[in-house]
Amino acid sequence: MHLRSIAATIALAAGAALAATAIAQTSPPSSPLDEPITPILPPKQIDLGKAELGKKLFFDPRLSKSGFISCNSCHNLSMGGSDNLPTSIGDRWQRGPINSPTVLNSSLNVAQFWDGRAQDLQEQAGGPIANPAEMAFSHTLAVDMLASIPAYVREFRQVFGVNTKIELEQVTAAIAEFEKTLVTPNSRFDQWLLGKADALTPDELEGYKLFKESGCIACHNGEAVGGNSFQKMGIVEPYKGEPAEGRAAVTGKDADRFSFKVPTLRNVELTYPYFHDGAAQTLAEAVDIMGRIQLGRHYSKEENDKIVAFLRTLTGDQPTIILPILPPSSDLTPRPKPFD
Amino acid sequence: MHLRSIAATIALAAGAALAATAIAQTSPPSSPLDEPITPILPPKQIDLGKAELGKKLFFDPRLSKSGFISCNSCHNLSMGGSDNLPTSIGDRWQRGPINSPTVLNSSLNVAQFWDGRAQDLQEQAGGPIANPAEMAFSHTLAVDMLASIPAYVREFRQVFGVNTKIELEQVTAAIAEFEKTLVTPNSRFDQWLLGKADALTPDELEGYKLFKESGCIACHNGEAVGGNSFQKMGIVEPYKGEPAEGRAAVTGKDADRFSFKVPTLRNVELTYPYFHDGAAQTLAEAVDIMGRIQLGRHYSKEENDKIVAFLRTLTGDQPTIILPILPPSSDLTPRPKPFD
């Protein structure tokens, strides 16, 4: 089933490319390489068996102590790969410390988590499972749970070899492989980058021009329109919010306090509320605050509207996910403990 | 996309019917009408637009106060339409009073909820949204939330007419229409009923014979193998569990205390743990307890194994669900309040 989703992604991207070729005859030539934002490319070299297993694990709440919270609870693929809450809800309804970043296009990030403490998706995937404030399980218990379910054991063998004994490293590798498929090509902005000159309205194009000229592009650039650097929150004016350690937690440097990974702006229309603390509810508010505290720029209502209009063109095709059917627990599977 | 899932369901059922015809030439004729269990039939007269809207609502956690709990949280379509917990987790991690029944094949139930207090799926759908221990929202707030989202407003107009102002009745009608599609045809048992003589092993057939002869079939019969009557829990021996009001909450009759709607046994392999209190973790345990307290029958290990083997043949094709992409909140949409 997963093949179908990936095939669709590729077909759409190919369609966009063909459209670009066709239009190049009549429109002024447009070269994506001239822009600081580049189109999202479909994923390459995906191991489909591993990704399909990873999809099951991504949706399986038995990786949590309660049996109620899965990766998809806070990175909901119905809602832009996020939970649309200021901070997430963890085991026993604990309030998380930080806004849940979108899983969409997260393979393009330079590192994972707001402070970049995980090098890649695989390293990230192990974190929430064992975090007492999130899924509140342990890696050992997660592996034991999976090993008690014959259909999982068979699927791990199929993917990792017939003599496999399930290990955490395989669990996180499979989840990461699935997450690599979660890209969102074919946004209207990418259609424009690829040569469809009428894909954007004049207001949206003016918004993009403002976005570049006023300096947003300095941090929000590249394929993910962000995600590729760490920056201080509050360069010109201090950010009004709770103190936060940010990147300093990783580097140990005082200068990195309140420094965070720049979030991707891909699908930003879907990933509200904004910032590490989820304090900005709307795009208008986020653009206003960013302009002031990062650039010393006070956008007029009209300018703000145009930048927001541009940002909405970054919503790409959302991954087509066929809900996995999870293999049932066996009589030997330890039962979840939501209330212990 | 939903069309595809329904078309697949129909194609499978048609395939099974054709197989039955083909086999009828060489196998002893088998008439489903001779058995007290009848095959699940694909749904008829589905309004696809309404069902597709209902699918979005079923997966939308914004129908809860917290923005975290959707219908699918407790009726998880990855896990047999249940949450596989003894009792559900509600708003602020409240412990629910009763086991969450499967939504699969629930259109076949004589009434909804364990005590049958809702006449049909539409009446049921409104319950959890406004239950302070479940989704903890209100019907007014739910409707206001939907009315603030332009893409929802358009979809309600498309389904219910261009002058529609969203009402709870439409919300629940759409959810109910989606739930009507959640049937699970083509189990191995149904294949056998429809003429595929070798669909069951000798042990499974003996299990079915025992299931009939020892009296389970008196309550677990028909298309859903249950769901069509109310029965007292503990006819021969009292059930050892917390006191429960059961059907008496609806009828007001003392005699109906500890009486519940007989649950469907379709997909019972997936809907553990069992009983209204989720106290039986395994099928073996459930069969043992039911035999003793309902029938005065102490099954041997071998008999128990055979009945369980039969029960596992009732797992049908799970609905193919393409995860809906939910329309984003607008700037005017009230934000969820998970921690207030």
C-alpha cells in the first residue's frame, strides 16, 4: 500500500517537472537555482519494507507505557505532522516543555529537536519513547513488547534478516526510514520555482520579495525554508517569553541560550501555533514578532498580509497514508499501564 | 479516496461470492442460511460525500476540549476499532468507567453503548464529545469550531445543501455514515459460510461445533455474532467484578442490573481486553469465564483451545482507511484548552 503513496508522490513531482518543461517554451525561463529556496525533491533510496514497518511503529501506541500515545499523537499526519497545541500532552497528561515540531520534511533538518541534540531522525526516534514526560516507556520494555508479537517478529526478520533479534537500533531505523518518506513536494511555490509562472498571485510574489528583501531569507532558505541552522531568538529585541535554554543545552555555551534550530516554513499554514513555546497563534502574529525581534522591522498590515500570503503557498502535497493495521498483542505481550 | 476503500470492500465480497459459486460444483453444497451466524455483507446505500466528511470528523481531535482526543483515540482503526485498554483514557487522563466497544461492524448492533442507551450510531456519536470524562467539549463549542473553518463550511454545504448552517445533527449524521462503512467482510469463517469448505481447519470447525452445542450461540449469533440482544452477565454463577448498573440505567428495572448488550465477536482477536470492564486479557480467559458463569460449563484446555481457534477465524478484512488531511483552523478558530 505504501508503494502507492510513494508512486503518487513521484508521479506528482514528475508532472510538475513536465509542466515546467512545457511552460518554458512560452514563459520567461525560470531557473530554480537562482532562488535561495529550492524545490522539495521526492525521497531517494527508500527501503520500502523498512519504511512500511516504520509506519506501523509510528502509529503503534504500545510503544508508550500507557498504550495510548504513539508518535502520531504529537506528530499527527492529519494535521501537518504536528499536534497544533502550544506544547504537547504526555503520559498522564503531563504538559510538555516545548512545541512539537512537524515531522514533515524533517529529514531535511540539519539536526533534530529544537536544540539539535539528536544528530538525525534515527537518534531522535528513541527519545520520546523513553522520556518520562512523553511516552514514558523504556527502550527495553519497547523491544520486549515487540518481541512478544509474532507478526512483528516476522516483519523485523523480513526487513533485517532471518536471524534478527529485535533491537532498539532497528526500531528507530525503521521509524526514521518511514519519516524520510514524509516530504511534501508540489506546493504552489515549488510549482513556480519549477517554471509555472502563474502559480503565484501578484500579492504572493510581492510577499516573497518582501520576505527576501527584509531578511527573513537569511535564516529561512534552502529546500525546507529553514531547518538548516541555529539562530538566537531575539536578535534586535528580546523575545517576551519564559527563559529557555535552547541550544546551550547541547553546546554548554552561555552564548547559545535562547538559540534554536530555525524551523522549516514548509506547510507552515498547517503547523500552528508557532515558535518553540507555541505562543504565536496565527501567521500574522508570528510574522509580526519575527520582523520586530529578529530584523527590527515593523511590517505594515499590508506587508504582513503579503508575507502571510506567500507563506501559505508553501503548503505541499501531504503524504497519502494508508492507516496501518497493527498486529495484535499475543497472550504473552505485557499489557499497557495507563494508570499505574 | 474513500471510494477506493469501499470499492475494494465490494470487490472482495464479490470475489468471495464468485469463489463460492465455483466451489459449489465440487464441494458439498453449503447454505449460509442453515447456520445461526451469517456472513457480513458490504454496506448498502452509503452517501459517499457524507461518509468522507464523517471520516474527517472521526479523526479530528478539535472535537475535544483538549484538541488531543478524537473518536479514533478510543476506537482506533489500526487496532480493531478499539483502544485495547481495560477502560478508556479521557480528558485530563481521566479513567473511563467502561471498556470502549469496537466501532467495527457497530452498525449491526441493536443499539449503541454497553447499556444500549443510544438507539443508533448517530445518537451515539454525540455522546463522547460532550461527556466531561471523555472529550469534555460541548455540542455548541464543537459546532462553533467547525463553523470557523472555511473548508469545513464548504464541505458541509456540499453534503447538506448550499444554505446549510452547521448543526450537531449533521455532524453526528456524517460520523454515523462513515461508521456504517466500517464493516469487515471476508473473514475465513465467512469464506466457509459462503462455500469455501477448506477455509477452516478441523480444529476450528470443532471449535465452532462446541460453540454451538454448548450454548454460546444462543447470544452470539447473526451477522455480528452478537450485538443483537441484552443479557445478564453471570447467569449461572455471579461475575466477580465491580458492581455495574448495566441496562438498568436505561430501563430503570432492577432486574436489568448487570445486564449488557452482548458484544460482537467479529474481530474479537483484535479487540482485547474483554467484557464491559476489560478484565479478561486473553481469549482463553474470556472463554473460560463465559463458559462457567453463563453456561455452567467448565471447558477442558483442549475444548478452550478449539473455541479460541474458531473465534480467530472471525477476523475479517479491516477497512482500508486513507488518513484524512484535516482542514487547518482559521485565525478565528477558538484554540483547544488542554490544561485549563
